[in-house]
Amino acid sequence: MVNVQVKRSVRQPVDKSVLMRAALLTLETENASANADISVVIGNDALLKELNYKYRKVDSTTDVLSFAADETDPDTQSTYLGDVVISLPRAQERASSGGHALADELQLLVIHGVLHLLGYDHVEVADKEKMQIAQNRILSLLGINLLNAL
């Protein structure tokens, strides 16, 4: 199950079902467990800056953070993969500067964050290329043309 939460300090940017679809398609495309659960949180720059500093010791905001959990719920036996936290102001800025819809940018950030939960990274060039290929494939399946974004 994918849970999408919009923080009170942020207006509802797009229909939650759009973001849920991007997350579910990413899980499906990457052959993640059908019992996998994740949370997607849409917040503001202050939230992302706080989390970025607390967990990465980086004193600035960012567009998306992923927090992997990989825990099993003892009641449902579902696997909780973790949280994806997105900055709405950063998404709005990137969509505006890229000349594309906010919904497309948010879906890109959801895909990117979920791929991180599934073990993808982009520190090394080879890993970045693998992540980019997976990300582009999912964007294409969604009919979004933001290839090689992020």
C-alpha cells in the first residue's frame, strides 16, 4: 500500500492518486513485493532542510529524501520499505524552470525516491546510469517525457 500525506503547511498540489500510481508502477516495474508498503510525504522547504540536516548533516533544503526501513509488519506480514519526503516548493521551482507540469515533476520525484528505497543510488557513475535507465523506463510507462531528469 502507498500512503500519500500532504503536510498541513502545504496545499494539496495534485490528486494523490497520481502520486500513488507513480509509486505503485515503480514497485511493480522493479518487481518489489506485492506486500510492500511505503509513505510519500509532501512538505515544505523547512521540513526538508530539517530532515536533511538531522539525517545527512547537510544544512540546506533539497527536492526529495528517502528513508529506507525494510521492516516487516508482524500483523500483516507486509514489508515497510520506508518514506519518501518531497519539497513542494522545490518541485514547483523545477517544474517551472523545466517548462513542464507540476504533476510530472512530483511523479518524477516519487519515482526517484522509491528507487532509492529499493536500493538504487547515484553516487558512482555506473550506479547513476542504472538508476537513470530505471527512472526513464517508468516515466515512459507513465507517458511523461522528462528523460534524464534529476
